[in-house]
Amino acid sequence: MTFLSQRLRADLQRLLATPHLGRFFFCILGFLVVAGLAGREASAADPDRTVTTGSFTKADFEKHIEQLQKKIPSKDFTVILTPPFVVIGDESPEEVRRRSEGTVKWAVEKLKQAYFKQDPRQILDIWLFKDKKSYETNCKKLFGKTPDTPFGYFSQEAGALVMNISTGGGTLVHEIVHPFVAANFPNCPAWFNEGLGSLYEQSGELNGEIHGYTNWRLPRLQEAILKGKLTSFKTLCQTTDTDFYEKDRGTNYAQARYLCYYLQQKDLLKTYYRRFLTNRKDDPTGYKTLKAILERDDMDEFQKQWESYVLKLKYPRK
Ligand SMILES: [Zn+2]
């Protein structure tokens, strides 16, 4: 057993002895962080907001980490348990800890608060590679493939979120959204999954809630609007997942993101998420629910107003 695994095992033992598993807790031992194993307590005042606790036992995490240690490419990596994830990174231990606490733990807490009742159904690894070289070399070594994005991706098959963290933490928050959508929103169409994920790739906290801000996708969207190249919302919502990812991928992401952004700014996004989830069998594309929540029959008129709204947005914000 390596030094690392002894530390992890010691912490898991301590976790076993923790009497308050029904409460959110946080503990740091050396470079190991254990956060919120049992998730947040439900709000008694709002039964619809009940958040389930994670379904993994300490033995599950222990077994998972033991297996994981066999794969870790070198001793430069720090492992930090951040339920329901395990964060593994080759930046300095301090930096990996900072990302685990300041980004992963924060995003999990805030996304669950806003949307998600269920944790992902498997323990997922979050690999934070320190630069392009580490990202590409280790992707090949660990997953047998060269990544097709320079930023990072989520692979359900590999049970991993894989990041070139030198490109910033935004993609990390974006990718954290996807396993939660997978666990909570069966058959969520790509447009809404990516709209929500990309909304939070530039995010912060406003009034205690996660909040998406304008970002680098805006100028290209404004250009497409000015050229009259955007599709209708009806078509966007009805786009198959394959078409969403393969045809006009850039503008699809941006249009979906700024529809979510608009709904957020009108304080409609969380309500839309819940209604779409409830109505998904009758309205699998979300279009009918979108019209209903916007209280619009004439969606062409809405699109004109939304486009002029988007054209007035700014990025950078100042
Ligand atoms: Zn995505």
C-alpha cells in the first residue's frame, strides 16, 4: 500500500466513525479533503426541493480509490475525495485542493440547491491535468484516446470528467452539470443539457445561488444573429442530439446557452427546468413548456425580442 492510499484509508476510517452522516460536513486531513458525503439536508418548507443523500458507502469509496490508485500515472498526483466525485490532479497539492473546494464542492452544492435531487449513480473521477502535454499524454495512457477538445470532456463510459485545467475552471463546472443531468433528467435533449452546462462555464454566486454570466460564446452568437443565421427555437428544441453536436455545433451551444441565460435573468430558469422535467413525456423537446413559461403563442415575435436582447449584452462585461 502506498503512502497515499494509507492517508486515504485513514480518512475513510475517520469518516466511518463520523456520527453526523445526516449533515453536511467538511474535513481536511493533510492534503485529503472529504466533503459532504451525506449531501445537504432537505428543506422542510419545500418538499419539492428534497435532495437525496449520496448512495455510496464508505466501503464503496474505499474500494473505488484502491482501484483508482492502480491507474494513477505518477506520484505527482494528489487525490481528494469530494463526494460524489474523486478529484485527481497533477498541479501542486494546494492548487488541487483549491479546485476541489472552490470549484467542485461549490458547484456540486449550488447545482444541487438549484436543480438536482439525485447524485450521479456511479462514483466519478475528475482528472485535472495541469497542462496540454499532461492532458494529451495521460488521456492516451488512461483512456486510450486523444481528446477531441482542448478543454475537457465528460465520459460516462470511462466514469470520468477529464480536464486540461490550464484552460480554466469554466469547463469543469460545465462538465459537472452533465452527470447530474444524466442522473436527474432522463432523456434530456442535448440542447438543454448543453445550454445548462455552458451557462455555468462562466459562473459565480449571486444571492447565494449559482449564476451564469456572459462569456466568450457571445460575440459569435451576436455575429450569427446579425447575419440572420440562427435557427428558430422550435427547430433548436427539436434538433436530434446527433444534429446538435454535428451541425452548426458552435451556434447551437451559444443559442441554447443564451436562451438559458435569458430565462435565468427573467427568474424563469429553475421553474422551466422543473416543469420541463415533469412534462417530458408529453413534451420531450421542451418547446411546448418553453412557450407556456414565456406565455407566448407567437414564438417568432419572441425570437426577435430575444435577439435584440442578446445584441445588447456585453462580453467582456465592462
Ligand atoms: Zn457539455
